[in-house]
Amino acid sequence: MAYLFLAMTILAEVTGAITSRYSNGFKKIVPSIITLTVIPASYFFFATSLQYGLNIGIGYAIWAGVGVVLVAIFGLLFFKETLSKRQIIGVVLIILGVVCLEVGAV
């Protein structure tokens, strides 16, 4: 159950990051409302995942790592952003780090 709430945490946070881009500096009302709703929700979901026994350090690292990777991929696909070779290596290292955190927990 902890990982379900962690997944909801990540989904909410990534949604907030993306809609903040669409909000045009909080000048557009709908993306602004979504951002201001889902960011606090992400912290609620994270707190709930901690209540179900998720380790705070591991959980936060997974949240941050997966969130960074998903936002980077979204930026590439939908905002036509680019990543340098070093940035791509960084994203791959983040993915490897998250995998190591998970494998180490077994």
C-alpha cells in the first residue's frame, strides 16, 4: 500500500510540475488551480505512504528521482526540449540509482 501512495505522490507532483509550465507564471487560471491543488496533494500522499511504513529517505529519493526522469521525458516529448549527452547520462544515472534503492531494499 505504501508504494501505491508513493506512485500517487509522483503522479501528483509530476502533474503539478507540468501544469505549472502551462500556467504562464500563474496567469492562466485552470493550470494554476491544478498546480495549486496537486502539489499539496503530493505531500499528502507521501505522508500517507510513510504511515504505511515506507522509509522516508528511500521514499523521498524514489519520488525525486522518478519525478525528475518523468518530467525530463515529458519535456522532450511535448515541449520539444533537448538534453545534452551529459544530461542524458545524468538521467540514466538517476534511473540506475532508483533501481539500486529498490534492489537494496530486498
